[in-house]
Amino acid sequence: MSSDYEIKAKQLPPEDGGGYLAWVPDLPGCMSDGDTLVEAVASVRLAIDEWIAEAVRLNRAVPAPTHKRAAH
């Protein structure tokens, strides 16, 4: 399911610690970071699954993806 959500990412400036920040616009607060873009995206994919699991546990709605990722 995590692959259905659009992931956005940006490089952080050195004064903010460097590395990359990745987030999921459809899931408020769902974000992660990493030293590389690949690490940040892999980490946020795990965060998506955790975000959804916690929403289900709390009996909260899980937003549907608004932008489906393009298949690679």
C-alpha cells in the first residue's frame, strides 16, 4: 500500500543538518529523513505503513492517495 502514495523529497541545507527530507502530502505528519535520497524515501515508505497501521488502530480514516505514483 505504501507504493500507492506520492512521496515528495528535498535536500536539506547544511545548516539544517544536511541529508534529505521525504514526506507524504496525503498523510499529515508522515515524514522521514536520511543521509541520502534513497535512504529518506525507503524510510518514509516504512513510515507510511506505520502511519496507516496507527490510524486503523485508532479507528481513524485513512486518506486515499490523491496522486498515484507512476509505475517504474
